[in-house]
Amino acid sequence: LLSEAVTMLQPKQPQAGSFVRPMLQFALLTCFFVGSHSFAGLPLMLRTGAPASISSRSAVITMAVDPAKVEKFVSKGEKAVDAGKAKRVAGKLQKAMNKPSGAVSVAVECSAALPLKADDLKACYQIAGENGISQNLRAGNAGALWIERSEDGSDIDAIQAFVKEQNSAKGDFPGPVIVVRGGVSSVEEAAEAAAAGAGAIGIDMASVGAEAEDLVLAAKGMELECVAVARSSEEAAAGVEADAGLVLAIAEAEADFSAIRKGLPDKMAHIARVEVALGAGDESLDDAVKLGRELHSSGYTAVLLAGLCTDETNSLELPFQAIKEITSKRSSKVQVKTIGVRDAQAGGAVGLAAATSGEAAPSEAAPAKVKKVRPANLKKKAAAKKTPVGQDTWGLDEYNMEDEEDYDAAFYEKMPK
């Protein structure tokens, strides 16, 4: 090609001593040398082409994934489909999204456009790093990390970055959080997720249709858990029929969420996707928290928070706040702190409750069938001044009663045997 190009470009009748041909050779050789080195730096899939079993769209997506590894997982999935069975997959996501205690679990949907790594390794708004997004979401009690599939391949890069950081927490507490690739509708896309290190996939039930059962079986052959993403009760039922271990409901109104939840088995994990519109201010976050808690009360075991961890927020404060408020057992009533016996020396009334704002708080009646009896040790301390009737704190003067669970535990601990 080089020789032919020189022949075509040089004058047909060069003069004696012409330097045209040597100059052209030098220029083309230089271009060839620079171009070949740039070409060698391209991802392997662009240089060698995708495996025959992967579509051209998937080839664009999986620039950062080893194609041989993807092909290996595709083969595993196909074998499971041909055999009609697959090994049981360890239900890490199922356990994380359906706690035995009945407490709500919160997963966080992360944008594929999040910065993978910043120049400053201590910067918080990057996936990697000792103070990065991945580490902080784990510390903030996120039950799972969800990354939706993207056409430009950035979701695979994000999944790999999250998985690498989460794996660094093996043996620690809290341990690694499972990473999920959403929007999967083919065996090849599931294989890409497995090759990138994801532990589960979200199957778009509207896209796969009758192929859902084979896709679930193939995913299990790759040791991936499956979440059926449903926008209607029919799609949710199809996900259960396909043997997906979890169902993610996407709806606008609480009534629609209830309709999807109604026909699902009680033992499986039910996740509700709740999106926060950042441009709507604090009201949107408050509404999302309220909806998340109401959906948990109606039977959903977990909430997937979307719209809070994007490249536009540049802050982890909102996801942390939402997780804390949804999972909090704190009463929505005014927070009360009892001014107890120890405060008497400072002029506080013994056993008198006061609101955190400083105003007097209304006293609460004793629970049914509970006698207003103080333990002996507290009787001695408060002998000088008894608590007025109607303001009895049942021996809880020394406790901060902001958390209902702590209130109950402390109350029964102080009850006479």
C-alpha cells in the first residue's frame, strides 16, 4: 500500500534528482509509524473484532471487557439453557433486599457517568479512592448498588470500578456490597455484566417477553442473581413464573405499586424504585422518603433510590440523608428528651419531659396494663420529689427517647422483674 501510494502521488515525469519520492516515503512512513502505535493502544475488541455470538451493539458496549471472558460466560449460559437447569445461585442480593428482621433495606442507583477516578485519591466524588463514592455508600448502609446499562459502555466501566473497590472490603465490616447491572435483555448483556464482576442483573420484562425464562436460566448458569423489572402486575407475574428471585416495581403512584405487590409471593424480595427529582428541592426528597416508608409498610422489603447519585449532584449528602431517614425507626413526632434525676441539681424538675425546642412537651399516658412503679434504686434517688401523676416517665429519666426502639428496650429493662 505504501509503495502504491507513492507511485500514485509522485509526478509522472520527475526531473532528474527529484526528491519527491523520498519525501513522500518519509512522510507516509512517519504517518504509518504514529498510526500503528495509536492503533495498538486501542481496546482489544476494536482491534480484533467481537466474538461472532455478540451483536455489534454489544461490541460497542463492552470496550473495557475482555471478549474472551464474555464469550466464556455466554457459553456457560447457553449450556444452562440447553440443559434446562443451573446450579443454585447464592442469594446475596436476596438476603440484602429481604432482611430477616423485617427492616427496610435501601439500594442506590448510581449513574454510569460518575467519575471513575480523580487526580486526588482522597476526593470523595469519585468511585475509587479511600474516601470515594463506593466506600462511602457501603459505610452509609446501602444494601446494593444499581447501575443501569448504557449504550456508550460507561456502565461497564462504572461496574468494574465499583466491584474492584467493594472487593477490597472483604473480611471487613461492613463487607462488600453487591453490584447490579440493570436494563439487561439478552444473554450477551448478562455475560458482559458477569465479566465485569456484577453479582446480579435487572431483566427488563417489557423487552424480553417470552424469552424471560431462558434468560433467567442463562444468568443462573453464569452465577448471577436475577431481578425482574416490572411496570405492571402482569410483568411481575411473568418474572415470578420465569423464576427470578427478586422483583423491582417501577410505578408513579402508590396505588400502582400496591397492585404490582399484591400478586407476589411473600417470601421473595420486593423492591420499589423511588426516584428523586433533584430540581424540585427538598420537597422531592421528603416525598421520596415518605413514599419509601409507606411502601415498606405496605409489604415492600426494599427501596431503590434513584436520581440521587449522579454526576450532577457532586455530593453524597443527599443519598446518605435519604437512606438514614427511610431506615430510621425514629418517630415522626417531636423528639423528646427527658430531664431526669441527674438534671435536678441544675434546677430541672425531676421526671419532667421537655421538647428539644425548649418548650414543655405534653406528657404521654402509661402503656396499657403497666403499673407506674419505679425500680427501688430510682425510688431512693427521687425520694425528695416524686414525679407528678400524668408525667411519670417509668424510670426513663436518664434516657434520651428520640428512638422508639431504644425507648422500648430501656423501658422494659427498667421494669421490675
